[in-house]
Amino acid sequence: MKLLFIILFSINSLAIDIVHSKKSHSLTYEMLEDGRLYNSHVYSDYDLLFQLHFNYVEDPLVRKTQSNLKQVDTIVDSLSSVHLGAAAYLTKNILVGLQTYYGLVDYEYYTPGSPINSTKISDSTSGFSDLILDVKWRFLSKERYSMALMPFLRIPTGGGEIPIRIFSPGTSNFQDINHKVLSEDSWGLGGRLIYEKYFDFMNVVVNLGYLQADKAALGELDLRKKLSLGIGAYVPLSSKVGVNLEWLRYFSLPFNSNQNPNELFAGLSAGITKNVVVFAGAAFGNVLSDDDGNDFRISAGVKFSPRIWGDEKKPIELLNNDPVIKNEIVQIQECKEPYIFEKSNKVIVRFPHNVSTIYDSRELNDVIRRIKKRAVDIMNVQIVGHTSQKGSEEYNQRLSEKRAQSVTNVLVEHGINKDIISSSGRGERDLLDHESSSIADEVNRRVEFVVTLKQIDGYYCKE
């Protein structure tokens, strides 16, 4: 979301639209909120989220002609800020968050009095923006989409007051006024309806919001009620790096074309660890229309998302089973465990409905590490894909083969010899749960791979 955007008409009206720097409580997006899908292209197994953003916006307050097509003067040269945010998932479906930013405004103004022979002076001011208290309730959660409601309360701080000279049509005179540019100076209420959809190659979100602040009006302009519409997409480039594209537009009520700023944002995020994400991006407001936004904004920061009290997600399951060992005569060495994975040589990888790709290959890191460590002892790794009963047999067969190939690709990409791997699909033929239920479907949508060890007399430890 852009930090601040104000347009001033120098002839007969004053149009101000302050867009508060409301950041997303999401690892993926900057402006838009997500539905925190369980199956996602980004890590979502966390309880807390701490954010630190650095923002710079160029020409957030300018004076334009009456037609609003040409900039004739700059009021605020730049706005720099440090954004602070924190949020906690009290349950899997309920988030509570708080955010604000400290902003530094560089602006220009005329000396008070008659506009004739006035001197323009440069100055700066700083202060905290309004505090925003958020609550997000995910009321619908499916494997490939989710919906949430997010009401929020804006608590005024009254920060960032600067002098502004305006023309008053009623008196035909100029007026020198003080205006707060970091606060709407009134308690505000708002909310968003959030929809998120999972696709094999990206996540998509749609936000529809409403904002109201009783003092968000100046002169003939009434900006106390606004609608917002946002659309975003996250496209993973790898399991740790992705690109997010976001567009957000505000519509003042009643609708006025001169008061509908928009911003188009493109960013890149990278997971340093599962819990630490760094990001950077740039936004442009005048891309789609000359009168619709600030010139540009750049943003960078870090997000930290630890898991403290929630249950860990386990898309990978280790099954206890007797080791499979093939005969091979080799020189006897020291006794080794007959299991690759603790007390198991069989792994099950769960898949969402109608998904054939691994949505986070990092979940396989421990499995890969153990296979590579014991590679000399392994005869074969057999990978078999399975599906639920939904869909036709032909479709499920192809889907199971794709799932098996997806796991195979991850193993090979991480350095496991492809010559010891065999991949196949069984479709819906080998169900673990024959019931007709969503729980049974989740159990059956899987890839199993079994590690077969070489037979070496006296090589493996006896239990």
C-alpha cells in the first residue's frame, strides 16, 4: 500500500486522499491480506509474525491544475518511514495484529500572508502514524481456497502536521492551514473480505474493503467513506524465492474520479530460513493514469515468523516397517542400523486435492539428507504415487504418475542418483481408507517411497 497520496487543485477545489500505510500480516504480500491457506506455495506453519519495513515515496503531495492532468508544484518532496508490525495467531483461524510507522516528511510551503511575493521554504516534520488494530477471522478453509474477514480499528495519533496554502472558492482568497499528513486525526473503522486461491503455479488473492474515518474531510471534499479493491498473485521461482504482484485501488464515496488513487506493486521475497523472510519491491501510482497515485515508492524489509504453541504441520509421515534387504555379498564392516529414517524405511508424502507438485520441497530435506548419508547401503528407492477416489480412473492414474515424478525430481535435484530410483503410479487402486469422506480422501492422496537396502551378512545391527 502506498504510504501517502495527496492531490491539490490550485484553482477551485482541494482533493486530498490519504492512504494509510497498512501492511499485510502475511509472509507473501505487502499490501494485501492472504487467507493463510494450509496448502500454499509459501510457508504458513507459524504462530507469530514480526515485521520491519523501510519505505520511501517520491512526491506524495503535489499541486496540479484544475483538469488534474499537469503537475505545477510540489508540496511534499518525499516521505520516508520505518514500519513496525506484530501479529499472533491465537488459533489456526484467528489472528490479532497491531501496526504503525514512524515517518519523516520533507515538504515545501509558502510564508503565511498574501500569496503575492510569498517565499517558498523547505522544511521537514516527523511523527508516528495512526495505530491500527487488526483481527482476521478465517471462516472458510478448504484445500485449494479460503476466505476470511478482517475488521480493523484505527487509533489516531495526530502526527505529521504541515502548513498548506489552499484557494477557497467561497471567499475567493487563499487560506493558510495546518494539515496532518501522517494521521487522519479521528478514530476509524474498516474491514476487508479476503479470498485466496491455490493454483499449481501460483497463489491468487482478492481483497474487498471498506474504510471510514469521521474527520477524513477537508473543504468541499468528503473522504470519510472509501471502498478498496485489491488483486494480487504470488509466483514461486523456487521453494525459497518468489515474486508477488499487487494492485490496490481506493474509491471514495460518493464516487469521484479525482479521488481514486491506485498503486501497482512488484516485489521479490526470499526465505533465509523457514522463519525469516527478506523482501524488496517498488510501486508506481501513475502507471495506469496520470491522476491516480504517487510517482513511485520503494520498500524493503524483513519478516520473522516463529512457531511457539501451534501443532507442527506434518505433510510427510514416516511409517514403521520391517527393512527390505536384497542379497548382496560384500565385505563385512561395522554394524549399522537397518533403517534409514529412525525406525522406518518407508515415507509417505501427502498431497492436496488435484495437486501433483511438491508445494514446499524443504519438507523433504531431512529425508534427502538421510538417503544421501546412507547411499552406499541403498539398493533401490521405489516411489509410487496414489490418489483418492474422486475423478475418473484414467485421470487419477495420470495424476498419481505425476505425483511420483514430482517427488523423484526433488530427490534428483538434491543430488540423489537417479539410477537407484524407480517411479510409478497406482492411481486409486491401493486405497488406505475405503470410506467415502474428506478425511479418507486426504489419507489416500499421497506418494509412498520405500528404501530397499543391500543384503550384507553381519553388516546390520540386530534389534
